Amino acid sequence: MKKHTYKLSLNWVGNLGSGTSDYRAYSRNHVIQAESKSEILASSDPAFRGDSTRYNPEVLLLASLSSCHMLWFLHLCADSGVIVVQYFDNPEGIMLESENGAGRFESVTLNPIVTVAESSMLDKLDPIHEKANSLCFIANSVNFPVKHNPTCKVPN
């Protein structure tokens, strides 16, 4: 088995002068940076006093699942002779928050809209989505179901 290591830096930039002296005294803003990559401006969800203009961990989890699925899907399509000409996704996640403030995702549903070059390729797409889901590194790492609800079409 091959082993891959990933690293990044996370810098909290939310000290408003008195640190965490009070729950309302600090910003949740932070910056995520990986070598040779653009910074990601992040915060918590606005429901948890975060900045709505920044990415939050929950949205980044959706992005990771969606991106991983898409990359596997495109790879498998290329291997299968299926020509994808457009791919767009609107993933949706459901997170449950308990009374003590802890939370967990109950599920994520990917909603990819895939356009292929020819109508003869449409029948191949559902099995490819299934295989992509089973191969996705991120989907294999979470403890909730990652469903997909694809729409497949050909150009008009």
C-alpha cells in the first residue's frame, strides 16, 4: 500500500485584542495555506459566530467530497471512452447539532450535472458514478453515507 502525506498551515487571525477572554471577544477567522497554493480565507459557519464571506469547515468538507468524486468520475470516463464535455455539481450536506454543541454530518448528497458528447454514452454514467463513489478517498474516510443524484445529458 502506498502512503501519501499532506500538510498545510492554519493561522488563526481572530484575536481582536483580548484573545479568547470571552466567547464573543474573538473572531473565528483563520487562513489556510498549503505550499505553493492560494490562501483559503476561512471562519466558522455564521451560526457559530463566523464570517459568512469566508469558507467554513462544513463547506470545505462538501467541496472535498464533490471534488474527489468528480476527479474519479472523469478518470473513469476517460478510461471507459466516455467523453465528458461539462461537469457541474451542487452538493448538499445535512449536519445534526446536539444539545451540547457537538455535531456530525448525517449525509451528503452530490448532485452532479454531467454533459457527455453523445447520447450513446448516457447509459454508462450511472455505473461510473457508483464506481467513482467507491474509489473516492474522501468518501471512504467519512462515517456517513455519500449519495449521488446525477443528471446526465448531451449538448443541445
